[in-house]
Amino acid sequence: MMSFFEAGGFAMYPTVVFGVLLVISCGLYALRADPKDARVAMVLAGITLSSGLLGWARGMCATFRFVSHLPPAEQFTTLLVGSGESLHNMVLALAILVLAGVVAAAGVLRRAPTTSPPSGK
């Protein structure tokens, strides 16, 4: 797990910070079922995804800049490795979003009405 985190580089840190805040806000929504908590969770979900996307883009920029200085025989392999490492940011962001979605689903289930709809008779 640590090598996964290290491979993503510095951009993994803001993704984790925003992701932890997202999971906490989804937990609060699951406990209190307050629509305000749901709005905060949606904003944090967007920030978490954006942070992962920014980390991926930054990593790809660094990879392309580095590959341009290599001999042609080494460029393709280095491009593949650098692209894979850059994608770690997106994988982390998406994994956190899935976890937060599961937690938020508990809040949605709590808000669901417990009575059955009228039968239409």
C-alpha cells in the first residue's frame, strides 16, 4: 500500500485529505440524514475527484517532460511507467468516492419513507 501511495507522488496527499473529509461528511449524513450534510458531501466529492484528476495531469506533464529528454529506445517504456504512476492519483480518488458512496447510501436508506405507497384503489 505504501508503494502505491509513493508512486502517486505528492498529489496523493491533498486527495487523501479531501477524501477523508468526504467520508466523514458522508458518515454525518448517514447518522443525521440532514440535507445540508449531503450538499457538503457532494462538494467534497467534486473536490476529491478534481484533486485526483489534477494529480494525474501533473504526473503526465512531468512524465512527458522527462521522456522528451530520453533516447528514443527508452521513451516508450518510460512513458508507460510514468503514466501508470500518474494514474495512482485517479485510482485513489475513485476508491475514496466508492467508499463515500457506500456510506452515503446508508443515509439515503435512513431517509427513505418506511410506509408503503398507496395501492391506487
